[in-house]
Amino acid sequence: MKKILIVDDEPNIVMSLEYTFKKNNFEVFIARDGQEALEILNKQFPDVIILDVMMPMVDGFATLEQIKKDERLQHCKVIFLSAKNKEKDIEKGLSLGANLYVTKPFSIKKLVEQVQELIQ
């Protein structure tokens, strides 16, 4: 079973993504901010991480920088899912090592397809 970590502080997004990915046979882990995500990543090594940019405590960019320093997480695919849709934000996310940058609002169906493509 593939593992996915969803990191977002917006409860409605978290709930809908969790439901959808569980329905698609993923083991789902949830974090509400970057700090919580890093704590989970000390014990779990998901195949995919969906990461919001704007969150309390540690933002998505700083979280990704920490993920990239951890050799145990090198195989993880990272997708930014953010309302920050300016070209400079997208470029920053991709330059930090994200595999994909999806802007909100987004299609859950399309996001699931993108995740499936990344982990094939």
C-alpha cells in the first residue's frame, strides 16, 4: 500500500484529500503544519507528500528544505498545493525540489491522477 502525507492547515482540504486517497488505497498521514509533518517524517517514509506553503509554525518551503536534507526521504515525491500562485512562488517551490506545484482551487480528481503518475 502506498503512503501519502498530507500537510495543510485547512480542515476541509485535509478531510476531502484524506477521504479520496484512502478510497484510492493509500495509507494516509495528516499534519496541520510543517513542524508536525517533520515529526511524522521521523517515523514514516511516505511515497508522496502533499504540502501547503502558507502554514503556521513552519511554512511549506522551510519544511521542504528539511525534507531534502534527510537521506531517508530521498525517494519521496513532493507536491506543493498552495493558494500562492505567483510565478516567483511556483519557481521557488520547484527550485527547492518539489516534483509538482498545484495551485488552489484545484481538482481532486486531477490531483489523484498526478500523484498516481508520479509514483508509477
